[in-house]
Amino acid sequence: MSVTHTNRRELLQKGALLAAGCLAGGPAVLRSAEPEPQADPPKLKITGVKTYLLQHKLKRPFGVSVSVPLDQFRKTLLVKIETDAGLIGWGETAPVGGARGTIDDQIGPRLIGQNPLEQRKLWRMMWGPNFGNALAVAALDMAINDVRGQALNLSVAELFGGRLRDRVPAYASAMNYLEDEQPEEQYPREAEQLVKQGFKALKMRIGRYPVFREAAVAAAVREAVGLDIKLMADGNAAYTLSSALQMGEVLHDLNFEYFEEPLPQSPHYAGYEELRRKLPLPLAAGEGVDSRGSAKELIDRQCMHIIQPDVSLCGGIGEALFISELAALSGIRCIPHCWGGAILIAATVQTLSLMPDPHWGFPTDTPMLELDQSENPWRTEIVKEPFQLKEGFVNVPTRPGLGIEVNEEIVKRYAI
């Protein structure tokens, strides 16, 4: 480039700066066109990655349609990330699929000495050596973002661009099958109690008994709570295509919001495309997706009206948010699955605060939080301020990181 052209470009830049200063009503300040060097990220190192397998013996065995026998214990897997600055981050996932071994033996040791603020680098590294164990990545992703937020004095929602909403609507995930209880009496009674607690939406488990019997149970629940309460049903993979369609007709007539995962997830949500086309009410599915890739496959196949990625199963907060954006591009709603303790609830609430509404109109179908109401001590005991329902909503924590304070003594009490 000639000297004349170079001087002309510099003159134009200086003229623009001078004009901007005059228009702003203040003195023009000429600065060098050279970019200022970027500062290195603050020095912070991961010094420890620990896992805790928690177990609690249930006072009353309970379960879903396919829980044979009913569950006697409840378990979860927590991960703790320690740093040289004393900051601690927590994550949670299901203790299945080799998640603990993948963390303890594969990913955890590689995180030691790494800077948790380099989240993109660590995200890629964690997926690399684990053969796609999304559960392990999910727990670590939560913990890394918890630390990252504390180090930067930002909530997780602020780390990902800022909240779209300060509170999220919640529904009670309840009405499981209980030992020595008949759903005809238990479900309506439980539904009435939940409405008195302030819930505006409820989900019940079905599929253990024939359609004609559970049709009467669903009708009794609707009669108990009235038409102003949203009702959903989770089939937990206990139906065939024909029986799911029969039950779907019943739920549609009773004005249920959606029918969740009536067919088996494996292999690859087979049959869901046809069920979606024929079902008279919205079909929800996808709690088993293990990445944005598997979610995209289901979305492209049009397997559901509502996709349900679980932050603890699909690879973490960023992955669930990515899936929600993919779903929005195809006109599919996103209502995350969430069935765990306070750490998973916190991560899900932060994610929900970031998720877009499914359209630009008045937001009557904002993504909801699934708030498990079954016997679960780490939903209430392991954090100093458990999540509270207020007028059907849960507030989004604004404190740094996940916004919760974990009581490690309680964690160790349940650890095995």
C-alpha cells in the first residue's frame, strides 16, 4: 500500500474521532489505531476434583410405572471442584453409566492445574477422552461454571449473557406410585395438597395399570384440582404405540398439557415420529439426549412437540441452552427435565432463566421448572437456603455462580 493511501486512512480515522468528540459535546481525544493488548485471564488453578456418591433409604418405597419392585433407596452423584484461591464449585448427575469412574479416573486428573476460567478450552477437553459420557461432563460443567461465576462475581445466568426472566414457573413433579397406596385415592389427595402449597401445575406418573383404570385416576385428579391447574402425565416408557394413543385420547379430553415419554427411549426413541403425528395432545420427550448432536437428530426427525434435555444428563448448562436454541429454530418448545437435588435444581433454574420463550407473543407458555416433590433429602438438606415456591414461581438466584451454598457436612453424612 502506498504512503498516500496510508496517510489518507489515518486522516479519516482521526477525523472520525474528532467529529465524534464534537458531536458528544466534549473534547476530542485522539487515540492510536493500534489495538490494546488483551489481558491474560486471572490466574486460577483447579487443585482438586472429588466425587461423592450419596444414598438415602426411603421411608416409603416409591417409583414410576416401570419401577419393579418399587425403589427402596435414592442415590445421586455430586462432584466438587477445588481451586488454589479457595473457591469451590459443585455439580450433580445420576450415578449410572460409569459417570463416577469417568470423573475420577479420566477427566478429573486432567483438570488438575487447569484454569477454570478457560471454560471453552476445558469443555472441549472434557468431551475428548471420555467416549461421550455426558453425565460426567454435565456434573463437571456445573462445577466449573459455579467456580467461574464466583471468580468473576457473576451468576451463571450472567456468565451466559444475562437473564431473560428473574423467576421461573415451576410444576410439581409428584404423584408417584407408593407402597400400600392405590392411585385412585392417593393421586387426587396429593394433587389437592400440592395446589394448597401454591403449585399451578402438576405432573403425575401413569402406565403401571391398564388404560381404563388410569383413565379414571386422571379424571379424578382433574376433578380434584379444577380446570385452572395445568396437568401433565409421564408414561415413563410403559406404553406401546396403540396404548399410548388410547391414553392420549383420555388425556386430551381431560385437557392435559402434554404426555411425556410414553414409549421406550431405546433404541433412539423409535416410533416417536409416528406417535407425534397421531397423538391428539403435545408429546414431550428427550430427557435421555446426551448431547446437542443426539438432540438435533430427534428435532430433525420431529419426534416431539416439547424437548426435555436434562442439564445433568445432556452435558451441562451450555449444552442444554444450545439444545433449547436448536429446538426454537424448529418451532419446538423446551421444558428441561430435572429430577435431583438442590445443585441440579440450581443449575436448571439458571438455565431456564436464559431460555427464550417459544414465540414473540405474550409468554403464556414460558419454560417451566420440574420441581420433584418425592422424598429427597438433598433437595432440602444439603443447601443452607432451599428453593422455595412463591405464587407458583421459583426465584432465580443472583449470587455468584450457581447461587447456592452447599453444606459439605450434610453431603458427607449421606456419602457412601
